[in-house]
Amino acid sequence: MSKPIRIERVEQFRQRSLRHRDELRPPRVNVWLVAGDNDVALIDPAGDPHTIAEAVGHRNVIAVICTHGHRRHISAAVDVGVGLCAPILLHPADHDLWQEAHSLRRYWQLAHGDRIAIAGNEIHALHTPGHTPGSISLHVPTIGALLTGDALHRRLGPEHTGRHQHSQLTDETLAVLQDLPASTHVHPGHGPSFPLASALSEHHVAAAPAGLTN
């Protein structure tokens, strides 16, 4: 029997850029842990590596997984990977983005269909390009969790409407996500978690031609 695992979140803050100087609060980035009692997989290590290490605690980090190569989500990847003696995983289609952030630092290639074992469970890598060429979503079927990075997340506008962002979902990504169980819960790179079924439903309504939304 598989051992229980859970999803833990470390919310990090990043500094305002000039483009975001009028925001009421600094943008937040989610760092996710797929965690057992003894082992942890770190997803999108951003922000302060010391805060991330504190969240890990005494547990062993089996992998540092980057859902995509944007700097705001992988800024602490090397510090955390080296400091906690863990391999860094990234889809090779985001190699150029990785080099912009971390130059010639090495990582292990992660591809669609790869599986990462943790505490008697598995994390399944799903290639969901659109936001970046190498965007990966991570499905943990035993607990119905999907970690999507920026491939799918709630829109965090000033009015906090909670609308989903679907503009970058490709047909390839939709085909992958539609095959997942309706009970799957999405843990995105920004903002709160939400049901996958509601996000896909809203997408189909938004994409339907006028008069065909019922």
C-alpha cells in the first residue's frame, strides 16, 4: 500500500518591477511541495531559498522540479538543488530560458510521460506547452493533484474576479488535461487552488461560438 502524501504550499513574494510599481501588494509566487513524512519533491523553487529549506525541514528532497523556465519561478532552483543535494528537472524545450536565469548550470531533462517515485506514489510529468515551449504539469493521481505552474491558473486582476486564464492553452495541452479525472484539483504557480473540471468547463463556454454556449 502506498504511503500517504500531501500537497504543501510555500507562498513567496517577489519584488515589484517598474511595470508593476502601482500594484497594491507585491506579486506572489507559489512553491509547492509534494510531501511525505520523510521525502519531498519541490516544485518551482522561487524566492528565498532559506524559507524553502525551512519548509522542507528534516525531510529528504528527491527532486527539484521546474514546471517551466521563467526566472520568477526558478530563481532559487540552483541554490536549493545544491544546498539540499537534489537533482533539478526541467523540460529541455525551456533550455534557453534556463540559461537566461542560471547560465551554464546543469539540470536533468524531464519529458512527457516521465514518472518520479515518492513515498510509494508517483508524480507523472505531462507536457503542456503554451505558456512556454517546455511547460510541464505534474499529476499525482493517488491524491488527485495537478501542479500546473503557469499553464493554468486563476487570473489575479485588481478586482480579484477569480476568472481562469485560458488564453495560452494549446490544443495539445487541452487534450492532455481533458483526459484527467474530473475530481483533479489544480495547484497553480500563482494564487489559490481550484477544481480542474470548473476550469475546463469555463474554457469550453468561452471558446464556443455565439449561440452555442448552452
